[in-house]
Amino acid sequence: MSISQRITEGSVFVVDGKGVEKPSTKNANQALKEVNVKRSFTFVYSDGDEVLFKSFKNLKNSNLVSVEKLAAIDVISADDLIFSKNALDKYCGEDAWNI
């Protein structure tokens, strides 16, 4: 329910790490600006997201959590929720994209 509420609020975003080869906090910060995230956020990552994890971990007001350990408190304790595409695929199932 907490994720549904965040979706209704327009505060859920997806970042695709495809093509990102090395960690860059600067690029992660730019991605936040592009989707207008200015407040606290939880970044949800999965297997294969090491570069994204390293890119987002040093950003101000960030909380990083593995999709396997995602809990309601992680969602409600931040203003915005950002999934890596890998994490969203794991959370929803890859077949969710074949609508």
C-alpha cells in the first residue's frame, strides 16, 4: 500500500543503469535533477546494480536498500522512491513489462 500511495503522489521513479560502466555521483545527481527529486529518497537496487549503488550511495538525503529487504518503513521514511530497472523487474516480475 505504501508504494501505491507513492505512485499516486507521483514520487516513484525508475533508473535504468544500462550503459553505465563506472560509478559517478555527479551522473546520479544529474539523474535526480532530471526527474525533479529534490528531497529525501530511497534508492532500491538489485543484483547487477553495483555501479548504480556506488553512484547513489554518497548523495545527500539518500537511503539505499536491496529489493529483497525493502520494507514499508523504507518507502514511508523518504519523500521519493527510486527503483533501478533491475530491482523493479525483480519486485514486479519481468513479465510486468509485457502489458
